[in-house]
Amino acid sequence: MMKRKTLIITLLAGSLFLTGCGYRAPLYQSYIPEVKDTTMYPGVRPAYKELAALLEKDTQMGPTQGNSVTLLPEGPIKWNVLKEDLEYADKSIYIDHYRFCTDSAGIIVEDILREKAREGVDVRIILDKPANKKEHLQELATLKKDGVELDLFRRPVMLLDHVGANLATHRDHRKILLIDGQIGYLGGRNIQYEYFFDWRDADLRIVGPAVADLAAVYMENQERVAPQLKPIYVEKDLEKAAQMDNLPELKQFTDVTVQIIPDSPDDKVLPLRNGFEWALYSAKKYFWFYNPYTPPPASTLQALKDAAIRGVDVRWIVPDNNDVEIMKGMGESMYKDLLEAGVRIYEWLGPVMHAKQFMMDDYLLGVGSANMDNLSFFLNYEVMALVYDERTTLHAAQTFAAELEKNCVEITLEDVRKWNVFRKLRNWVVRFLAGYMT
């Protein structure tokens, strides 16, 4: 009887949330600051200073120059670089992640953290509590006796948050890893075997002034879960650290301008949504993106269509094999509208594609934890890096183009029209249930 009541409550709360009745975050009608001082943001091209000003207004974080940036689309390469960075750490390791599994990969990271803490390195971990299985948290809790600080993030706000933690919103979806106050990682990968050795994802490794902003984002959640702790360590001369950074076997980009974009449901300024839509409305040549989960807000969906209609080359790589089953139908439910507007859609074949990344006009690159969907834009704690750099963006775009040929199949309107009635009905149902947060 108790199980039945819980199921009924969960279904009712879930339907309210999915249809938007449970929570409709007000869209922030953001004004775009006028950049009258042309000397502002010297590392940003004039046409993009407006974006930098908009996002600095929303987040209080402006672009920083002089960063060393490495793109890490391949999991095994990130694994090797990250493991080496962790093993050489001698001051601090700070992790703010959605999930940390103590599987065959996670246990190796755990052992490194344990050893480093014993050596006197300041090791702190923040994890989203509902995203992690009890047995993994119990294993990670053993790190405490070696001096590791472990804190769990849980901020239930909506009814659904209380009814079922795994269905909850207001989640810490960020993936931040800071080493010795000078190396910063962010992107889509959790600490879990699949992310390093099976799935396609995207991360950035940054050394330089942007790491100070990434550290400030880390401190936001530390203040939420462990306000008694002292501030984390940040290297004083980050420009010098960037100049000294050297990964001889990887493609590194130096003197890069980076803007860190945190997003939080605690405010209503919606910097991630504003940034995505500015890029779509400002694109002149192309807007290419990887995105596994949908639906986006109605305004973002319209921005995608408007860009394609005015002649911008808009291309979307979406997983054919999605790890969240309902998302397959959710994505397909938008195909017809987008294809009719001129957006080109490519399904990633093989293992899961989990990357959250976009490229615009050979200059602007975005990589982070945020999906182009309502949860990321309105209801979760996220972080993204915007890279204002031609070299880095061209490199990412070349990888995108190569993957279109090698790993993807293009979906056409003719393909969509051939779907059977059951597939179309499934897609219509999930689209109806999701609704739009407008």
C-alpha cells in the first residue's frame, strides 16, 4: 500500500514538473550592455565585446587573457593527462563533480587522492548526493580518515526534489577539478570508467588567469556545503604558470582569452541561455554543436531555427544511442521543425555521445557541463568556459567536421517522414509531457 501511494505521488509530481506546472522559471529579459570603451576586453574581437559584457553583467566574471588551453575530446587522453597532473600535485586537489564512481577508473583516482592527502596535500571533494550510489559514497567516505574533506551537495527545493531524489532538480551538475591552484579542468566527464574509455565527451584543461575564476565557482558550492572551511588555494602568478605549462604530446593553445560562465538556479539571470542565444542570433557563417539532452527552452529552439532560416550553417550532433532512454524520443520530437527550418542533424553512431560543446564562426568555442535544455538553463548548477580564439575554435571545428564523416549519419526530412506511427506517437507524447518553460 505504501509503495502504491509513493508511486502515485511521484507520478503526480512528475507530471506537474514535466508539464511546467510544478516550476516555471521566469525568463530573464536581459539587456545587452553597450560597450562604449573600445579598450575594454582587449583579448576579445570588437564584434564579441557585447557578449563578454552581457555575461560579465550576468556573472561578474569577465574574460581573462594569457591562458593555456588544451581540448580533450578523447577520453583515454584526458585520463592519462589528468592522472599525471594528480600524481604530480604537491599543494592542493579540489573536485566538484556530479558523479564519482568507485569503479575500475574511480578507484585509481581514489587511491591517488588518499596518497596525496597522506603527503599533506589539501584534498577536498564536493559531490551531488542523489547522483552517486550509496556504495560509492560509502567507499569514498573512507578517504576522510586520511584527511580528505568530502561534502555532499543536496538542495531540495521543488516537491519533486523531496519525493524522489534521483528525479530531483537543483542538482550540482558541475564538473570542476583544480590542481595546485593553477590547473583547471571542466567539461562533461564524470569520474567513471565509461566517460574515459567508452563514451565521446568534451573537456578543457586550462592553465592561467581563468583558473582563478574557476576557483571562485568552486568556492560558491563550498560555501553552500561547508562554509566553515577556509578558502581554497590559488596560485598567485597564473600568467607565469600558463607560460610554463607544457604538454609536449598534445595540441596546446597559448595566450588564449577565456571567460568562465557559472550558472545557478539561485538567481534568474540565466547566463548560459543568454550566451547560447546571443551566439545563435549573432552567427554569420555557422553554429555547430554537440548536445545529448533536450528540450531547450522555446526561445532557444526558435533561435536555432531563426539562424538556419537566415542562412547560417547550423549543425547538431546528437547521440543515436542515448544513455537516458526518454531523451531519444525527446530529441526526435524536434527533428521535423528543425529540419524544415534548415538545421542539419547528425546522429552519433556507436557508444554514447555526451559532449556539451558549440563552435561559432571560427572564433567562439563553448565547452562545459551544461546541456542545451531546461534543466541546465534553469534548474541545475552548471559551469561553462567560453574561448575567444580563432586557433582553438578552428581546431574544434575540424574535429567536428571529421566526426560528421566518420562517426555520424545525417537525418533528413525524408527519414523522419518514414518513421512508423508508434515512433511518431512516442515522440509526440514525450514532447507533450516535457512542455516548455517559457
